[in-house]
Amino acid sequence: MRNTPGNGRLLSYYDWGATPYYALQADARFSYCMYVPQSYDEDASREYPLVVLVHGTERWPHMYRDAFADFCETHQCIVVAPLFPVGMGEAGDLNGYKYLDFAGVRYDRVLLQIVDEIAAKWRSARNFMLFGFSGGGHFSHRFAYLHPQRLTGVSIGAPGLVTLLDFEAPAWRGVADLKERLGTAVDLEALRRVPVQMVVGAQDTQTWEIGIAPDSPFHIPGVNDESTDRIGRLRALQASWERHDIAVRFDIVPGVAHRTAPVLPTVQAFFADVMRAARERSP
């Protein structure tokens, strides 16, 4: 909400600060919430950097949004946090969004529709920084394979399973068949231009939730083979990217298990660096 009474010329009182959830006009099964800086001037022309925050399996996008409120005010950027509901296409499904394509829904395209919708209303950038933790970490690194040209930075937080940048192994262990599965092959040159952070807690070592069962639609032989915990799996992802000359900033947060909030300052420091570098490159 706005910190002064009254509506704007086009925007409502509720379109500033921490917003309500908005239904995506292209597909109202999906929604998103935002944080818009209180100083946002609807009559100005400047474009605002955009940060996209993708929830984990718990689906608390407002928590991510609220944690970035001060960051948005300090750095004059806009945050959007989408909600991918449980049970899209199949009752009880928790995991489909993590793999971008499930039961007839292309979650990567849903996110791009959200980004385009808000850009038309708030002058947010159409290329954006992307962060996801846990299930959102699944989403963020797979999204980077398909859409690196839309990313100004990506932070990959503690995914339970990783898709390696391996052109010999099929999805979801590798990327050999992404063109056949999803219509887009990995553009290595574009991916090399994206600033990358991988982040995980130093005590994120529990393993009970991070395997794919043999009867899962996402299972293929070998998909569970990379290490046994999230730290090892993220290290394997890092190594696979670095083998292809993609620079990775790898952050291990001391004293932290599998929790989102304690890693966010490290993510925010990374995004602040990304925006600072972008400003320095601007004429």
C-alpha cells in the first residue's frame, strides 16, 4: 500500500509498497504479489530493475516479497513473487513447476507473461534478476537454460535435485534433449553473459526430501546420483557450469540449514552487485 492517502493518476493506493495478489490476466489460475517503491512516479519515464522471487514447495511468495521490501526501497527496484498453486493439471501435484513443463502447463512461459504484464503497468524491466530457493532453486536454474537472454542475473538457492549442464545426458539429469522436450536448446553464449550465484546453507545436509522416486514422471536412471545432500548437488551443478566457462559465485552461508530467510542477505548482496555493475556499464 501507498504510504500517503489516495490513489494515483492511473495506479491505485494498493499498487505501491506491498501489493495485494493480482490474477494473471492471461491465465487467472496464476497470481503474483509485488513490492513497488514508495517513490515510484507513474508520470516519470525511468525503467525500474526487476527482481523475480520464486517460492519453494511451501508456496509463501509474500514472505519472499516482504523480506525484499527494504532492498527495493534502497535500490529502487521492483520485486514480483509469483504463486504457482498446488494441483495444477493433476490433483495434489507439488512439483510440476520445478521442471517448467507439467500436465500441459509451461511454467516458464507463465512467468514471462507475468513479467510482461507488470512491465506494461509499472515500467519494470522486461529482463530481470531471478532468485529461487529449494523448489524455486529447481525452477531458477532450469529457467536459465531456456531463457538466459531474459536474465540480468540468476541466484540458485539449495535445489534438492539439479539438472547438470551435460549435453550427453537427457533431462532431467542433463540437457541433451531440451530442444525435443521444450522446444529450446541451451544457448551457451547467452548463459555465459548472465551473472550467476549458487547459494546454500552450511548445515543444509538433510536428505529425506531430495530424491525422485522411480514412479515419478520426472525419474530417469541416474537422476539421483549427484551426491546425497543439497551442498554436494549444488557443487555438482557448479562444476558442470564451470566446465563450460560459466563463472559461478558460490556462497555457503555459515550456521544455516534448509531455511530461506537466513540466506536472503547473501542473495541481496549479489543482486546489489549485479545492479551496481549494470549502472557502471551504462553510458
